[in-house]
Amino acid sequence: MEKIETAICSVVIDKDYKSFNEAVKLVNSNDINKGLIKADIDLNDIYDKVLIISDDNVYKHMMKEFTSSIKAKYIYEYIVSPGEQSKSLDVYEEIMNYCIRINLSRKSLILALGGGVVGDLAGFIASTYMRGIDIIQVPTSLLAQVDSSIGGKTGINLGNFKNIMGSFYQPKLTYINVNSLKSLSEEEFISGMAEVIKYSAIYDYEFLDYLIENSEAILNKEEKYLYYIVKKCAGIKVELVSNDEKEGGLRKILNFGHTFGHGVEKLLKISHGKAVSIGMAMAFKLSLDEKLISKEYYDKFIRVINLYKLPLKYDLNENMDKDHIAKEILYIMKSDKKNSFGKINLILPTELGKVSLMDNIDEEKILNIIRESQNA
């Protein structure tokens, strides 16, 4: 068990759930030292009730193992359907009503056991129920472990607009069991690798070489390599969030690939990770066209995407209007909440392992990149 902690974030990385109570002790050590709670604590010493929010898939594979590792007297469970459709106003309202029905109080805890959807949804519920109660994120997908469970972003969707309702609300703890990744399907694991690769492009160029040299072991989900990539990415995310909690500047680089990707994800209903992969490829191609990066760097990035069997382009069938789809993706990009003053804000690679925010790229150039990225 290892802890990464700053004034903003507390993350514990582990190999199972057996040390969950010890991790809770770590984040409450100040209260223990002051005598406010017992040294030999369980969750009952801190919280009157615990609500675990999860989805059907995680419930079947991990709920029993996880609940047997925590010590709480009153545990409630709310299980949602897997997928982005659960990040909706209707599901949000249903769970809020359930919180009222079981009489959760300001001394209650929400545990988010699942991937990015569960984490975003549960985080938003925790941030708004009674103006905010504690939440502990327990991410089970690769995408959530390296990215979405860390940093306090919460949100739900409205139509095609992703996370348009949300808040910055830091979890009390993010508790990561890297071995939970072994239960993921190959497709879900590979999808999460897009977020892992992202960190090599935005912050640590040498990590790109690690991902290339150890691709076979990572794809085989060998524990040593899973632990390394999760720790590496979590450490970078904690550092970025701690320096820019509310995304006023530096933290924006974490959106690399997402502005292009969100349009593809919502319109074509593909996974978040695959959409981010396509979005990063678009960003790299735009940077290459704008002579911001070398062809050698571009080719190396494309190589790592191919090694992890991630997509570079989005698929269209013969019945789809190619130009209409491209313009719809551009429209969603223009509606992105991260834009300002009517300009599309893009995070583009500019150096090895570095990116910059650009808001001066001509819309026609952006549209051409979207068109070039069609697999039709």
C-alpha cells in the first residue's frame, strides 16, 4: 500500500481491498492524533451510514469482495446500469430520493465503486446532497484509476453535452486496487489505455518509451506493470490537480484529446477511451500540419496507439452523410464547456511530452482534420 497525498488529494494505491480500513485511518490521522476519533477505527466511528453506488457489472464481480473488507454497520447499495446513460438527471434524481428515503445525514458516506460513470455520478450526488457529504472513490476501471477518480471532477450529461452539470468536489480518499483491473474485458482495458498514453504526451515523454518497451506485459495485465502505470499516471494527475484544482490553467492539459474525442463519443456512441484515442490522433495530425511537431514524433505516437490496438479514426457506415457527421462533431466541439469568447480551445502537442492550449486554429482546418479522420 502506497499513499500519494497533497493538501488537495489523497490517493492510496494497493493490490487488493484488505487494507481499505488502514487507508481510511491514514486520511483521518490528524483526527486520531487529536483524540477526536479512536485509533482503532472502523467506518462506524466516523460515519453513521454508508451508501455504496455501483453498476451491475462491478456488483457481480467485486461487491462481495469489497464489502467484506470494510467495517461498517449500516451499508446500503444502489446499483445503476453500466454506461453513460446513467449519468442523467433522471438517475441523479432517483438516487437523491433514495438518499432521503434511507435518511442519509451529513455524517454519512458515499462510496463510489466502479468506473468513470459511477465515479462522476456518485461524486455529483455527494457534492449536492445536503450541500455536500463525504465521498470515497474506489475506481475499478483503468480509465478511472489513472484519471477520473482523482481530482474532484463530478458531473452528469444533458443530451449530447457531456458533464455540462457538475462540480469540483474532492473525495476524502481515492482507494485504488490495481488487481481489480484483471477482471476487465480486453476491450475495456484497452480503452483505458488511451488515458494512460495521454500522460506520456502531456507530461512525461520517457513514459512513452516505457509503454512501447513493455506493451506485451501491460496487455497481459502483469501486476508489476499495472502497478507502475497506475502509480505513474496517478502521481502526475495529483501533481497537476494540486497546482490547479479548478482548472484555471495547468490542469487544462489533462483535456488533451477530449475536445475532439467528446464529439466523436457522443455522436457515434463509442467508448470514452476509444474516443480519446481518436481525439489525440486528430490533435497530433493537426499539430503536424501546423508544423508544431516533427514527423518522427507523430509517427512514434501513432506507433504506441497501434501497439495498444486503439483506433486512429472513427467508423462510418455507407448510410451516414460524411460531411454532416463532421460538421456535427465540430458543433459539439464548439459547445464544449471549456471554450471561451466563442473560440474552440484545443490542447495540441508542441514538444516531446508537452502540449499547449491553442485558441487560434481556423475552424476550416479543424473541420478538415475531422473529415480526414473518417474511416468510411
